[in-house]
Amino acid sequence: MELYRSHVLVCEGTGCHCSGSAEVIETFKEELKKNQLENEIKVVSTGCFGLCEIGPIVIVYPEGAFYSGVKKEDVPEIVSEHLLKGRLVKRLLYHDSISDSDVVKSLDEVEFYKKQKRVTLRNCGVINPEKIEEYIAFDGYRALGKALTEMTPLEVIEVVKKSGLRGRGGAGFPTGRKWEFAHNAPGDKKYVCCNADEGDPGAFMDRSILEGDPHSVLEAMAIAGYAIGADQGYIYIRAEYPIAVKRLTIAIQQARELGLLGKNIFGTGFNFDIELRLGAGAFVCGEETALMSSIEGKRGEPRPRPPFPALKGVFGKPTLLNNVETYANIPQIILNGPEWFASIGTEKSKGTKVFALGGKINNTGLVEIAMGTTLREIIYEIGGGIPGGKKFKAAQTGGPSGGCIPAEHLDMPIDYDSLTEIGSMMGSGGMIVIDEDNCMVDIARFFLDFTVDESCGKCPPCRIGTKRMLEILERITQGKGTEEDIDNLETLAKNIKASALCGLGQTAPNPVLSTLRYFRDEYLAHVRDKKCPAGVCQALLQYTIVKELCTGCTLCSKVCPVGAISGERKQPFTIDQDKCIKCGACMEKCRFKAIEKR
Amino acid sequence: MPCSSTCSAGTDNKEQFAKLQEVIERYKGTKGSLMPVLQEAQGIFGALTLDVQKYISEALGIPLMDIYGIATFYSQFTLKPKGKYKVSVCMGTACYVRGAKRLQDKLVEVLGIQVGETDEEGRFTLEATRCLGACGLAPVLLINDDVYGRTTPEAVPGIIEKYRKD
Ligand SMILES: Cc1cc2nc3c(=O)[nH]c(=O)nc-3n(C[C@H](O)[C@H](O)[C@H](O)COP(=O)(O)O)c2cc1C
Ligand code: SF4
Ligand code: FES
């Protein structure tokens, strides 16, 4: 390997990519060439660092200088100042990354990373995901070697069981037990599948792992193949993730070239290979039986269980299915031992969980925390609090299957069981922060809209029931709801939960039940007082002119499309509520903030 | 997407069918090959029109009914060609709570089409997508491969104008 005096790491994860990191990399390469530094300094494109909000992110080693929001125009300065003269470009340094005396802090001292524990994300942002050598340099494929040469399949399963790892795809089923079922299933042809469908519309941790550290998943699948006796793996990945697909394709190719996938791995006689299957935009395909039927090239409709996939899965053969993040834990568990893993987390939830922190929060991005961390630590310490000094209302976890955590539970340690207890769930790890400006009825409507759209239509409770619920919610947000509607919502919710065929339908009512549980007063305000307290539901809003602020400039009356505003020049104007169609045009136009929306 | 409606609008699509034939040859014998074939076919033609479905049905020996069932089940497949520019607003949760709906309303107004529709010229198709993984930039607007992060309704007319010109 060549020796470089400096490494410039540029994030090429989706968030930073969208903020223009590809151009930044190009410019770095050009500038280094111009300054004849290309043999001294290496530019590495990496996966996600987690702090997507302030991308593109560039880290320069050996100093560990953390630059954020780097535009291609900034690159010449970094090259000429930092890389040539050794002077930090302070204006671009992430504000929390240097101490008061201008010393670069190491990453684990930065507030955003301090409380995190990076197990599955440990290589993301550190290695170049398109080079298998870099993964190998960080202990890559050592766990597979250890499993194949020093352990029996049953020993591997025992280690996974002992670690206490539970599935990260949503339900939290003990992974070791799942492997055991698949191992014990009779049959000479078995499959190992990876669920990379990541359907929760606010979660992107699986994608970041695949983009930043694809080999960790390949390695884990090969270990799983050895443990259950399978020689073929499938990764079912959403087609909406082109960068992840590309990196996986490269990773599989490179692993084959080095004999880490394919025939006779490590000379042990063990064969294992992996193929990709692209999804085509159907949330229900994240459900295990639907996913398998989609891999077979059919409509992705769920089927009743039993038979469970461990007995009859892909092409009718015993199949093991785990989530991306679940797999990413496996090599670490094999290498460091189950005791190490079980020492992290709470009594019944071991290890870490990655959350995609989004919505009304300062540090949007990916965070990995030990189970048992409180919501307050996540939101206020790691997440940096809520923008604009707004008030925290709730955090939504579990996406369309989950619920919300209100402020009263901010200090609850987060794990599988505590979340279920308060009516939410871990889900795949989306965590959306909601502030006082969001309407909880509207949020419930948003999720129901999603499930109605994504229901496969196979069973009536889900196909018809969720549609009825959505209609009721729409009525309420349009100011046409009654108190009886709220009771009906609850009855429908209970029936759907009890009778739907698959997890999609069974969990679809959760966002409604959970918002009703904690924010019933908001529902009541909509149906009784015909008011939306957060000022979101258009039909319930009133635009009014504040007399004291209005200068009578006539601008608003000119933009109103229905002529609802009248008054005399230089006198306060008024809005005729019967005519107003609540388009908000007047408010956009007013230069004196004299128009109020309530 | 390598190919949009422009290529299926051509008069001579022999070349495209030849490409499709290559794809089919490549996948023959692979288990569960229908989905990848349909995906590549859509890449070639821009849409899974009835002709394309029929061709695949015959070549793979799969009943047309099954192919149609799949083409209509998955939201990524489209039976009609889309506009030259696919304008999509991310309707993921993070974008939604940061005002994606207002962005979408504005696009409906500016483009004069509803979500899911293509304008008469075949220039714009308005769509809604799910989380693009760029939640840090919410709300996110995507026009083909161009990403516009932290977009406001006020910025929409200016952005669209750029794509009207060429
Ligand atoms: C409607 C629905 C959607 C799902 N979507 C996903 C998904 O996107 N990713 C995922 O890993 N699991 C998803 N699951 C859970 C899977 O069915 C399955 O439980 C999981 O992949 C098993 O892996 P694990 O044990 O490692 O969590 C979904 C379940 C349902 C019912
Ligand atoms: S619950 Fe919904 S998604 Fe699941 S099988 Fe029934 S209709 Fe399909
Ligand atoms: S929700 Fe829009 S990018 Fe994630």
C-alpha cells in the first residue's frame, strides 16, 4: 500500500450526495493535482457520518478536522491553507468540533457523537465502501473465517442466542432462535435472505449501512448460511436506493474475486453466493411472506402463516430472513463474543439501535445509541434540540406501524418493551420529532393515507377498514367531524387489529390509537370547537387582519382571488370569512405581518 | 433513469425490442426472473405498454394475466410513458412534518396537473415519493436526478421555469 501523509474523507452517503459531495470530491482531486499533492494526500469517499443536516462533510486526517457544509468553492481554500500550510480553515469547521482553545476535538468528544455507541455504523464514514481491502483492514471477514474454521454451525447459533440480539426490522424476534428454527428445518436446499426493503417512510439506516459498509452484511449472510446450511442468499433491496445497489453489486463482485463468496470459501468446502433482487415500490413487500413471493417474481402479497418461512420460504424451501441492521451486528458478535454484546443495553434489549432522527430537530441524521438511552438524551444532547426554540410535542417511532412518545415520557429508557408499553414500537428506527406547529390529527391522517395507499388489498379488514378510518380522519381535519366519529375510529381500529391478515393491516391503526391516547384534546378541539390548535388543518383556519398592524396599503385585497378583503385605503382592512377560501395568498403578500392564521 | 418517454415515442422501436430480447436471453433459466426482466424492460421502453407485456409473456411463457397483475401491483411500474421531467416531492414523514404538502400544493398549481398526472406536452409528470434518505434536507424536491433540498413553495415557480425552457 502507498503511504499518504493525509487522508481527506468525503461523505458520499445519500444526504451529502444530495448536497453536492460528488462535486466536492472532483474538485479536491483537481486541486490536489494542481498543487502536485496527489501522491501525498488521498481523497476517500465514504459512507454516512450521520450528521446529514450539515453536509457535505469532509474530515481531514491525521488531525481529524471536521469540516461541514463544504461547497466546491471552499475546496481550494482547504487545499491551500490546510493541506499545504497546515492551518485549519476555521470558518468551515463544524462549530462543536474544536475546543475553546482552538484544538481539534476527537470525534467522540463532539456532542453529537459523545452519547452514541457505534457498532453497526462503526465503519460508516471510516472506510471506502467500494474497496474490500479497507473492510478487511478493519477486521473484515475475520468473523466468517473464525466461524468456518473454529466453530460448528450449532456453536455459531449458540453465540447468537447468547448475545441476546433481537431483530432490528421491527418485531424484535430473537435472532438466535430464528437461526435455530431454520437450522432444524428439514431439507437440503435452504436460503438466507436479507430484508433491505426499508419501507418506513422516514427511515434510512439500512440504506446507510449498505452504502457505507456493504461487506458487513455480506459477511453476516455467509455466516448465517453456514449456521443454517444454506448455499444461496438473496438481498431484497428497494430500487429507490441506486447508490446502495451499486455499492452492493461492487461488494459482491469483489468478495467473489477474493473467494470470500462462491465455492469452497477459506478452503473449508463451504459454498455460498448472494444475488440481489430489486423491489419495485410496494411497502407490503417488507413483510416477510410478501417479500419472498416478490423474490419469486410474483405479486408481493402476504400469505397466512404458518407455515413459517423457516419451514417454507423462498421457492417453498426453508428460509432465514433478517434485516440489514440485524446482520450488521453479527460479525462483531462473533469476533467480540456474546458477553461483550450482552453487556450493552438493557435487560431484555441488548446492543445498540440506529435511529434516523428527522423532522423538527437540529441535528437531523443517523444516530446509534445503546438500548436504554432516554429520549431526552437523543433529542436534546445528540439531536441538539428543536429549531427555533419551539416546544417539543412528541417523537414518532415505528413509522406507519408505530405511535408517538409524548413529552411526559421523555425520560423513559428506550428499548423494545418500554416502547410497546407506551403504545409505540421500535419499528425499523425512524424517529420523527414533532413540535407544537404540527397537528397530531393531521399526522395520524398522514400515516393512514400511507397505509391505505400501500394496502395490498388481499383482505377486507385492511382494504376497507383502513379506508373508512381515513375517511373519518379526513372529515375531522376538514372540520366536519363529530364526537361519534372518534368512537367509531376506536372501534374500527380494534377490529382491524384483530382481523387483518398481515402485519401491515394489524398495525395500521396504531398511529391513530396512539395519538388518541395522548392527544385526545386535539381531536376534540377539531370536532367540538372546529379549531386546529396547531394551525395546520386548512379548513379550520381563519385568516384575520390585526387592526393595529394593518396600514391599509391595499396589497392584500388585490391578491385575494375571491375578493374577500375590503376596506378603505390607509384604514385597517377586513376579511369576509364567508367568502375566504383560505388560500393564504394575502398572508404571503402582507409586508407588515398584519395577517394572522388561527 | 437512463430512458424516459422520449425513446418510446420514436416510430421505430425494433432496436428496443432487440435490446429486450437480449435481456430475456440473459435471464432465461434464472429463478424468479420476471421482476428483473420487467424492470429492465421499463428502463428500455420507459413504460410497460401492452405490446411490451405481450412480448415478454410469449418469450418467457408466462400468462399475460400474471404479467399484467405484477405490472399493476408495484408502484414503480407504469403502463403509460411518463413526462420528460419527473417532478417528485418527498412525502416521507420527515419531509411531511417540515411542510412537504405545501410544496406539493404549489406544484399542482404551477404545473396545472394533479399528482400522478402528466401534462399534455409530455414534459412534466408530478409524483410523490417516499423517503429519499436525505431527511436532513427536508422538504426535498426531486426533478429527475436533480435534488432540491429545503425548498419552499415560494421557490417552486423559479425552479420549474428552468425546466420549461429546453
Ligand atoms: C408491512 C410490513 C413491512 C415491513 N417492512 C420491513 C422493512 O422494510 N424492513 C425490514 O427489515 N423488516 C420489515 N418488516 C418486518 C419483516 O416482516 C421481518 O419481520 C423482518 O425483516 C425480520 O428480520 P429481523 O428479525 O432481523 O427483524 C415489515 C413487516 C411488515 C408487516
Ligand atoms: S393486512 Fe392489508 S396488506 Fe396485509 S394482507 Fe391484508 S390487505 Fe394485504
Ligand atoms: S422523509 Fe424526505 S428524504 Fe426522508
